[in-house]
Amino acid sequence: MSQTTSQACDRFRALHRSANVLVLPNAWDAGSAAIFRAAGAPAIATTSAGVAWSCGFPDGDALPMQNLIFAIDQILGAIGDTPLSVDVEGGYADNPSDVADNVGRLADMGIAGINIEDGGGDPAALAAKIAAIVKRCPGLFVNARTDVYLRDLAEGDAAIRQTIERGKIYAAAGANGLFVPGAAEAGDLKAIAAGIDVPLAIFAVPGLLPAKELYALGVRRLSAGESLAALAYGTARDAAAVFLRDGRSDDVISPRNVDYGETNALFRH
């Protein structure tokens, strides 16, 4: 790991120990990443769904590794020294050694962290992948995602217990954080945060408490997930439909549009 990469990892790790929730926008290409950096993001994460869509693939471990490598290279080139965490889904392989090699290629490029998920499957499988990644990429922030809530594997207290159990397994394997998408109830978040020894991460859902209140419950990281990509695509879809129907220029020109000159200046080649 280069000194530059090591410094990015250190800065990213420190953001999880600050006095506020680390709020991460999730980019899907170099343009979105550059805009989020300009908006003041202290770090940037990717969304596997958004990156896959931008490359012409569905979400769900379908994106070829070479496409991901290209996308991340472009994103890194657009954000300077801002730490980047990459969603690698399940690692794009089943064999832990192959997963570690895939993540190692990204780590060698200069990323600061990853998200890697269990998909609701056997926690031992993800633990083995995490152990291999930590051995191959020391210093990289590994955020282990468990889909207990997202896939409705359990309810109520059982969901809390199962999430904590998986979190402990992943932390023992070397994970630096636990990502629990779908968890949103205050009582659940407080119990999960108290039951694990690594920072708790969640993503945005309707009706979620503000970041300050989430911090008091023990949450340390909040990401947008695919929501910003979905918002951008949805806004463009709706505007295009009206433009195609009526052919009025005003339908695609809005005060919310990014400024051409300012946006163009974000990219220096």
C-alpha cells in the first residue's frame, strides 16, 4: 500500500471517530463524485446499483470486474485526495482468495475502504472473505454489510440478536464497521450499536431520524445508498418525458440544473 493510500485510509478511519455521524453521498460515476466533493463531502462512497446502471448492468454481482476497475479509476481521478469507499457487493467471487485479489486491485489504486455484503447467507462465508481481504490489504477500512433487515431474515428482537451475532463474527474476522441496511427503528439501532464493538453504519430510508439523533443512538455512519442515483435518473426521466411530449426548452432548464462552467471546471485533464 502506497503512502498516499495509507493516508487516505487513516483519514477515512478517523472520520468514523468524530463527534458527528459520517454522512456519505454515494456516487455512481466520476461526474457525480466530483459534484459531491464540491458540495463538501468529507469522503465519498459508491453505490453498487448506480455504478452498475451507469455501466449498463443490473445490480447484484453482475458487473464485470474490469468495468468496476475502470469506473473506480475515473472516480478517483475526479476527487483528488478525498477518501473513497467502494461497494464491492459480495466481492465478485466466491473464493476468499479471489475476493481478496479483487479488493487488492482496488486498494492498489488508492481507495480507502470497501463495503462487502453477506447477502443474508452463511456468515462464515463472509467472515472468510473479510479475513482474506484484511491479510491482503492491511489498513483498508472494511465495512461488513449484513442483510438481516434488508432481506427480512428475522423480526423484532430476533433481528437484533442475529445482526449482533453476525457483527461480532465479522469483527472477529477483521471488519472495521458493521453496515445494517434497512434498520431504522430507534430501539433497534441503539441495541445493535451497544452490542457491537465497531462503528454502526446504516443507509437513508423514509422517516429516518436526523443525523444528530442517530449519533446519540450509536450510529456512526449514514449513507445515501442508491437514492441519489435513483433521484438523478428519476428527475432526468421525468423531464425527458415532458420534453419529448411537448418539445419545450423550459422543461429541461431548471434552477436546480448544475452550472455548465462550474461543473466543467471540476474536471482537470
